Amino acid sequence: MGSYTIVVDTHFGEFEKSFFVVDESEVIGTPAPEATISKKIIEKFNRISDDKIPIVLTEKSTDDSTLSPRVIQGSLFTSARGEESDVNLRITTSAGQCVIGQGSDCLVTESTRKPGAIYSIVTIDDINYKIRYSGDDVRLEKFSIVPENSSSKIDVDNWNVEIIKDEQPSRFYYKVSYVALE
């Protein structure tokens, strides 16, 4: 305790700093690093030109946790100007139920964006899902599928994405978010 002065002599000058120590500090050890637990993984798949794309969902295991599929998001881009309405998505479950598409058998057939809402709630195998869909007559057709219950995983393990088109160029992009559910 007392008055101290530090003098630093550098190539660009000499500097002096004084300070007072008024209390003895406690010696604190280095904290042990906290164990990090993987809470989220996002798998991305880009620039797919195929017209049939299977999406297979399985749990992911890390060293310290098991992550479950929680969200599927996809985008279909076509560069064929004026032909946007001729290049569309059709998303079905492995059981053949159409979830998103233009057919009358599909649960969601048009944009889900309405005044006061961006999702449609649909039931697939007794589970409610929030489906978000941009609609079909756009250059970038987008969708997302997430269980309505925030502590649930996507129960459908196999999804089929079909790109309905003639010879128009298109690219499909999708990502799956896996999270540790509590």
C-alpha cells in the first residue's frame, strides 16, 4: 500500500504514471473454463438443380448433447424472368401428404402472409406445425416448417421436395436447424 510510479522509456519517448494503492487486493485464481454444450447446429444445402430433393431428418449427436430437428427452411430461385409462375415447389411427407404446393390436395397453396399473420397452422400426423410460405408467383419462392409447440421437434423424418418445372433454370437451397430440446 502506498504511492507508486511507473516509468516507461520507449523509442518514442519517456512516460511516467503515478497511482495509489489503498487496499490490499485478494488473489483470485484463474476461473475454470465452463463446459460448453452445443445448443444448435444448422446444416445448409445450396444450389441444388435437381427436380426431386429428399430431406432426411435425424437427430445429431455431439460430445455433450443430442440435437433434434426443429426448423426446415427452403428457397427456390429461378432466373427465368416471366416464367416464375411455371417454376414451383411441392413439399410432401414420406406418407405422401402434400404440405405446400399448388394442388387442391395440399395443406398450404398460397402465401401465408395475411394481415396480422405470417404462418398457417396445419396438422400433420396429429402434430400442429407453423408453415410460412411466400406463394408461388415469385422469383424467390420461400418456406419454413416448424412445430407449433416450442419444445417439440419435427416428427416427420423424411420430406420430399419436388421442383415442378419444364426446362427453366432453378436452384433450390435449404437448411435444417437442430437444437437441444429441454
